[in-house]
Amino acid sequence: MFKLLRYFSITSLATVLVTAVIMSYWYQQESTDNLIEDAEGANITLAGVFANEIWSLFGPRIVSVSGLDGTALLARPETEELRKVLETMTFGLPILKVKIYDLKGLTVFSSEKGEIGKIKRNNLGFFAAAREGKPSSELVHKGKFSAFSGEVFNRDLVETYVPIRPGGGAVEAVFEVYSDVTPLTSRVNQTQMRLVFGLLVAFALLYSVLFLVIRRADRLLKYQHKQIAEALRVSETGRRHVQISLEESEEQFRAAAETANDAIISADDKGAIIYWNKAAERIFGFTKREIVGHPVTRLIPKSLRFRHTSGYQRASAEGELRLRGVATEVTARRKDGSDVPVELSLSHWQVSGQKYFTAIIRDITERRQSENSLRRAQKMEAVGQLTGGIAHDFNNMLGVIMGNLDLLRHNVAEDPEAMKFVETAFRGTERGAALTKKLLSFSRADGANQELTDVNDSINGMENLIAKSLTAKISVETQLAEDLWTVNIDPRDFEDTLLNLSLNARDAIPHSGSLVIETTNKILDEHYVRLNPGSRAGEFVTVLVSDTGIGMTPEVLDQVFQPFFTTKKHGEGTGLGLSMVYGFIQRSSGHIKIYSEPDNGTTVRMYLPRATRKSNAIEATKSSADDDLPQGDETILIVEDEEDLREVAVSFLENLGYLTLTATTGKQALEVLQEGRQVDLLFSDIVLPGGMEGYDLAENVAKSHPGLKILLTTGFTARREMAVKGDLALFSKLSAELLSKPYSQLELASAVRRTLDGQP
């Protein structure tokens, strides 16, 4: 209910009181200042008259009191004579008291005898001003006061300090004159009371007029309020029915949306996300709290954002969607920076003129992987059937040829010239037989000869053969992990695979170089699986074969597993080496990754499933991977020329709480550091464009910023890099460790934290 009248009354009363107090205070201050000013002028004039009279009678004897105390001063005849003179001169005037000081503050005379001979202790500021020739005054109230005429009570006095200059010269003494202004202050107080009373009367009249106006307005507002309340009451029932229907409809929608397997995302016409269901959380990794209110572009790879923004703006302006209701396959971006293939269906709707868009998104990663796996399997099956058939028929023909050559060998044993031709033909058939054996090995898809194998034992048994297969200028180094898990593979296939990779490394190193073979136990988590389609989470034995050869271009990398594909000259290779490696990995239920850069060598990583594992090791790894990630709040400068890898590193580190800066070359990284920005860790790839590699950058930074921690990463292995540089101390000098690509979020988090904390 309206309380206008009450508020008006309270406000008016407060205003009247405040105004009255302010006006009263202002009047009192002005009146007091004027009173003091007038009284001071009168006191100065009277003090001048007193001084002229006194100095003409007593001269400097008044202030010539060196060495005299109060008793001696009081006993002087001049003191009593001076008192009588001043009593006579002040008779009938409002002067109640006069005191005379020498320049040291000694009271040489006072109409109150008890003060003679005392040193000035109070109002020293006024006294000092008078001694400098400046008169000053103040208004004081005395409850009891000793005057010329005796004691007086409750008096308002103006106390004035007057410098005395006999003959207009220097100041020789100071007069303190007390004048009675009690009648004047009484009149001021009376006038002040009349002013306040007048103001209150005026405000009372004004309030009465306004009260009548406000009361009428208050009654009118109450009447209108009653009418509006009645109208609202009538419509409330209908509104409640509508509200209940809307809530039921919304609840049905939310129930359906939250249980859907597909992501359902709604955004406004500015692109801000307003709805996010549980399936969206599962697909993209963002919780509802993390993503609602943020732009939908966070779900789109940078390379596609411009096209998305243009289409979104056009749809918002035109109100039409070109792909409305049409399922389209696109690429989206997860929270961890990884890309995910999705199937997208769009719709738009309006509420109160406001446009909104809804997307239904299905994760098609498994479908894509299944399609790719099916195509690869069909292709490999077709090639296997083809090569198997050819090899079978070719073997039959070779059998006929070799049998006849063997018979012919006996018939021409006495003819050296003919025997030479027979032996040459026989060696050709043997090479043909070896080739058909390789073809049959590639086409064989079963794992009939698999057995529990210690990979380290196989590598140790192959080390001499591998060394003899390479040139003398290529060194071989093995780094085999202790307590390596066993795997279930065909050991002969593995030995052939290792020899094939070693021979490829030999052919890729034109002069001198190194071949490094390493083994390690590896647990792959879900982050790795998302970044490496075709892999699976679990425990693996990793075999790495790295060389310092000429490397491969991305175009060559895309085809290395194709049968009969080779970059070697005609007659130098069959193109079956890596195809056989791929076949071995598939038969072993593992997967393979190749990292290579032109002029920087190649690293092949083979992941072979562990044959025996602890019961809950994988599940424990999956459940604790995200919970146990080391985190921090330092600033990290990421130097990576590959945009996708750079974005993954940024996403990984920012999810862990770090601040990130980025650069694509060593020169850009140095420019960032020269800007003076706070950086705690340099995280750099080794192979960089622009003429400055990661090692060069690290050495430069170690000199210019000795306190900055450094972590290097590479697609090759640490042992391979040591072999290239030939300096084992380089890593302890420049980097706590070398992080091998591809890395999981757990591996990156652990390496970064160890480097920042200075742990070995």
C-alpha cells in the first residue's frame, strides 16, 4: 500500500530541522565574528590610549623588571600607582581587566594582583602574534572572573592581545585587555531564537499547504492502486494456467533433452550459449557452468570460425537457415583442444521477437573410425588376396623353373660357361622365392604363431645382425627398459619388422648417423585416444626405432604403409617393408605412429599390447588420470610452429591452471621475452622454422634469462637427440628432460611440473 503521506511528513520534518539548525549555526557564527571584530577594534583603541597615558607617566620603568619576582613587583610603588590610573581610565567602560607583559611573557602588571610576576602559560599563539606586532582576539565565557570592580559571574568576554609601540617604534610590551560583551551576546542569542522560530513558522505554513496537496494525491493513488489490483486479480487465474502449461512443457523438453544421446545446444542471436544438455558435456568436455554464456565459437576449430561467424550473422539478419533440418558432417573442438567429427542439424525459433538457434550434434568419431578401419581392412584384404594369389601361382612357376634348373645343373656340370648361366638363373629364382615369401607374409592375417615374448630378448638377439646390416658410419644404440612387460606376438615377425625398420634407416642415412632402438612400458589414457584415432587405452610395450636420416615429407608419410609404395630408385626397394611392419602390428592388435620431418630423421613407435596386466590397472588409470594431474598457476611460453599441436598444448596447460603465451619461431619467442613479460617456463619444439632450432633458442635463453626453466619436446626420442648432438650434458644444461611427441595431458602435466619444481 502507498505510504506517500507518511514519507512526505517524515521528509518534511527532517528538512525543517536540518534547515533550522544550519541557519541558526550560520547566524551565530556570523554574529560572533562581527562581535569579536568590533570588540577587538575598541580594545585596540583603548589599549593605545592606556599606553600613551602610562608611558607618559611611568616610562620604561613598567617593563624594566630584570631579576624581580612577583613579591618585588607587587611591592613596587609604580604598581599601585598604575592600578589607580587604569581604574580611573576604565571607569564607566566595559573593560573588566587589563594585564601587561614584557616581551618574555612575564606579567609585570595585572588588575588581579595574584597574577603579577607569573609567566604567560596559555594562549601563547596569541601572545607570540602580539609580540610580532599583530593584535588578535577570542571570545571566551567566564563563570567567575576577577575585575577592577571585584568578582563578576557568567560573563562573555572578548580577550584582546595588543602590541605596545611607544612613539610608534618597536614593540616593548603586550597589553591583554578583557572587554565585557555579555549584553551583545545575549542580543545575538535572542535574535537567533527569533530567526529559528520564524523559520519554523514559515515551514509550518508551507507544510500545511503541501500536506493538503499530497494527501489528495495519496488518496488518488490508493484508489488507482485498488483498481489495478482488482484487474490483476481477475487475470491472475488465467496467467497461472498459462504458467503451469509452460512449466509442464518445459519440463517435458528438459527431460527429453537431458536423456538424449545427442548433444542439444541452444544459443541466442549473438552466439552466446543458453542451453547445454548432459550429452553435450560428455561430447565436448565442458560442464554447463563452464560453457553457458560463452560464445559458441569455443566449440569450433579456429580454421572454421570465420565461415561459422559469417553464416551465423547472415542467419540472424535474414532469419533463415540454409541448412535447416539437413544433417551435415563438420569438425568441432573439445575442451581439451582435440578435434571431433560430428553430425550437425540446425533449427531456429523466436520468442518475443528474439531469435534463437538450436543445434543437435552427434559424435561420429566411432562411425568414422569404423568406416576408416573397414576401408583399410577391405583394402588390405584385397591386396592380401591379390598378393597371396599371385604369390601362390608365382611359387608354382618358380617351382617348375627351379626344378628344371636343378636338373640342368647336373647335365651341364662339365661345361663351366653353361654352369655360370644356370647359377645366375638359379639365384634369380631364389630372389623370386624370397619376394613371394614376403608377399605371403604380408597377406597372412592370422596370429597362429603368436607366443609370450620378451621384446628386450629379441632386440638383444638381433643387435649384431642389425649392426652388420648397416654401414660402418652408422652407430647403433639400444636403450631397453628394465622390468619390461611381456607381449603376445610372433617373435619371428617382430625380428623381421625390426630388421626392415633398420634397413629403412640405413637407406635414409646417406653418410654418417645414428640408429637408436628403445623400449618402454606405456599406459595410454583417454586423452591420447582422442588425439590419436585408431588407438585404444590400456597398457602397452612401446618399441621406438629412431634414425638421424633425411626424414619424410607429410605427403610421403600419408602413403608409407601402402603396399609397393617406395621412394627408392627403381630396383632398390620393393615397397613392401613398411607394409609388412603394418601387417605385423595389426596381427598383434597394436598400433603404430611415425614421426618424421625433412632433414631431421624419423621415429617409428610401435605399441604392442601387454600380454598380462593387473586386474584394475587400466580402469584405475582412466579414473584417476584427470584427478591426479599436477597443476600450477605459472606462465608458460609455448613455441610450436604446428598450429594444431600449439592449440593442443595451450588447451592442456590452461586446463591445468597455467597462463600461456605462444610463438611460432625462436625469433618470436625472444621478442616475447624481450617485452619484459613474466615467463616461468619455456616449452619449445626442437625443430622450428626461421633458422633457429629449439636448441639454439634454449642456449640463447639460458644466457639472457638464466632463471627461466626450459622444457624441450620433439617427435624423436631423447636418445636419438643425444646421438645427434653427441653431448649428453646438453640436456642437463638446457632442459630438465625431453618430452617426446605425441604426449598425453598427464605426460605434459608431469613434465612441466617436474621442470618448474627442479625435480630430476
